[in-house]
Amino acid sequence: MSKKFLMLHGVNHNMFGKRDPKQYGTITLEEINSNIQALANELQIEVEAYQTNHEGEMVEKIHEAFLNGIDGVVLNAGAWTHYSYAIRDALAILTVPVVEIHMSNIHSREEFRHTSVFADIATGQISGFGEESYLLGIRAAVAASQK
């Protein structure tokens, strides 16, 4: 049985390809998910991708991941990264690797983006590599789940 991972896309990510191409490029969420699925096939794992603009729905999806015994979570929470204690508390329930990712380098942007409320509970953080951040995050979650 292959391992199962959850790729969580946060608020406004459905607008990739249209939103701030200087920071996020022109790739769409659909293209990102397609690239993730190609990597999942290569690694012989399952990855479920999920995007929402509603914080409570993101919390519910994390609870579901816990209850269903997911093997790891990769999360790009977008702006929620900087203030969502509700998502942080849900992530803290997990007993599997949680990899926080960002397409842009959050540490070279506005001051408020330098803080992640997830950083102290995440297994690790990857930022600044554009769409490659997602693929690096999947690889990191898989490697961490094997320890």
C-alpha cells in the first residue's frame, strides 16, 4: 500500500496565474497540482490536493487527515501563515511530518510575512523556489515520513 499525503493550498491560491505574477509567476493551481501528481506517480505515493478560501474548511480538512491516518502534510497556507492560530492548532494535532512551503521568499518580502505561526510545529519550511517549492515540499514530507 502506498503512502498518502495531503497537499493543502490556502487562501487566494485558486488565483495563481492571475495574481501578482512578479511573486508567483504565471503557473496556475491546476498546473501545480498536475506537476505534483506527476511527482507522486514517480515516487509511487498518493497525494490529495485541496484548496479553500475558508479557514474553517481548512481546519476540517486537517482534522480529516488526522482521522484518516495520512502519512504527511504539505501546506502552503498563504496569508493564513502569518496569523491563523486555528489552523496552527489543527496542525498541532497531527503526528506526521508537516512541511510548510511558500512560492515566494517570505523573508525577503513585507515585514508581516516574515513570521509564520506554524514554524515551531512544522517539520520544516521551504520558501522562495516558485512552483518548485511544492515539489521540494512533497519530497521532504516523503523523506521525513520514512524516519
